[in-house]
Amino acid sequence: MIIPSFTLPLHILATIAGGWIATIILVWFIMDLRHYGKEGFDFRKCRKDNIPYIIDCDIGSGNAIGYPAEKKKKGAGRIYHKSEAGAKIDPAISMGNDEPIRFPRGLDIQIHGTLDAWPTSLRNAAGIQKIKEIRRKPVFQPLDPIPDKELIEILDTPDDHLSHDLKLFIERYKIANPDISQDQLRVIDKKLDEILKNPAHRLVSWMRRDDLATMLQADDIDVPPLLLQMITKYSPGDTVPEKFPEMVLQKLDELKQDPDLSNMASPIINPARMFEIVNSLKSEATRTAIDPKFGAFRSALKDNPNAFKTTDITTLENILRQMFVEDLLNKINFMQWGIIAIGIIVAGAVSSAIVVSVIGK
């Protein structure tokens, strides 16, 4: 058998070889791009489908993931769904400023904290940063023990709740009184130590130093209820005599006769003074601009969708309720189809049994 032979022109062989090489290079380039430039495909999808791109960033570590903001197809269409990042809410329904970062040709990028349902804009971040700069001024030095995050929460607290919350922060961080000198503090500390160590003053030695200073500094009308609170809290001794509170009050009156302790200022800041300093910080943040149009306080808190205004919380509740109902209905539908399928199988089995019995006769 003679095997026919043929030859291809050199230019055709070169074209085939070039095609294979180009295909290999193209496949390699696409695989490399998908591995090292995945965001490019996501950006293309966002521009093509006119949807935003979400960056979900962990505030502590700085680690982030990004993905196109694809909404759920049915029902609660205001949810951007991504299982590994949780649900993110369409910022269009928020009352705050939620302007995305805008790139040419229609690419909008929204930045979320991991636990934030709504995005944080650059204006929000700039406002918060400006407040952090303002608080470093010497006039606001008494606020130094309070972390930035908690101070921002204080500034966003309504005035009718602020006085109560400030007492908790003063107790937690032992904020020093800015109106008392270091020399005064040294004299008071020395005197308080002497009182607490002196057996002659055992009626008050069960108190902590800060509590004793508070009692000596408080107005006479406030001392009895404060004392009852301390007795209940610390319960000095196994049994408390009936006249114990009266005896302690007499001892406190005696101690107040000491020239170093009479009319003394507390080493811990007064809540009213703390309220004044916080309001001063809030006023300066309101006056300080991060650009010609927007003040730091407004940008950081009042325009921040994650400040959770009442209307936004109500909207979020409605969305979550709607999601729950939809998931429940989906499960019910699945159960219904399962029951129907089981019914069909059972009916088929019964029919087959009847047919077999008839044929057997």
C-alpha cells in the first residue's frame, strides 16, 4: 500500500504555527488576568450592567474584598447579596450622604465596613478625621482618656441622653478635673491616704478613695442618697448597724472641717463640666469645614448613613422582615413541591401494583 504524501507551502505552515502560538498566548493572558486582575472583569460587569462596585473592608485588619453589587432578583430588591460579606443595603433608601467614588464611564464604588449595612462616603471619613484632629487641641485634653470611636459616639448622642452617658464615661475612665492643679491634687491625695489609713476614721475607711473624695465634694443634699448607694454596693462589715449611715454622715461633716478638705474640688471631673467640654468640641467641629460647603460635624455624623437615624432603622426593619417572609415562603413552596413529588411516587407505585395484580389474574 502506497501512503500518499503531500507538502504544505511554508507560508501555510507558518500561519498554522503562528495561530497556535497566538492561541496559547491568549489563553495564558486570560488565565493570568483572571488570577491577578479579577477586578477588571468585575469593573466591566458594573459598567455594562450599570451597577455599583462594593468594597467590603474590615476596619481592624484593613483586609478587603470587592464584588459587583448584584441585587436579589425577587422581593427585597434593596439588598445587595453576597454570602461571605453579609447583606448590604442599597444606599438610595438612606437619609444620609452616601455619595460613591465615581470613576469615568459610569463606574461607582461604594465602601462598606464589614459590619455596616450602608456605605461610608469619603466625606464621612474626612469629617471623622477632622474631629480626631480637633480633639487633640489642649483645650480638649480632659477627653484624652476616651478612645476616638467612643468620643464620636458621645458627640452623636442627643442632649437629653448625654448627661447620663457622660457619667458612665467619667466612671469608666476616671477623667481628671481640669480645673484643679497638680499641687492641689497632691495635697488632697495625701490627705485622703491619711484618712483611709487612720484607725480613728474607720467609719469611712471602707470607701474607695474616689468615692470618699466624691462624698467630701458633694453638696450636703446629695450626700445621704450617695451614701446609701455605697453602703448597698460595698456592704461594709458582716452586719450594718441601724445608725451606721448617720454615724458616717457625722464623720464626713467632721472631715469637712479640715482646711485642706473644706470646699475641695474633686480630682474627678464634674459631669456638668464634662458636658460643657463636649459641647464645646461639638461646636468647634460644627464650625470647622472639611471643604467650603460641609462642616466636620455634619459630614462625620449627621450625613453619615451608618449613624442609624430613626427612619433608616425603620426601613431596615421592614427590609429584614420582608426577607424573612420571602425565605419562609420559599421553604413552604419547597415543602409543597416535595409533598407533590412524594404523592406522585406513591401514586405511581400503587398504579404499578394494581396493573401487576390485574395482569397476574
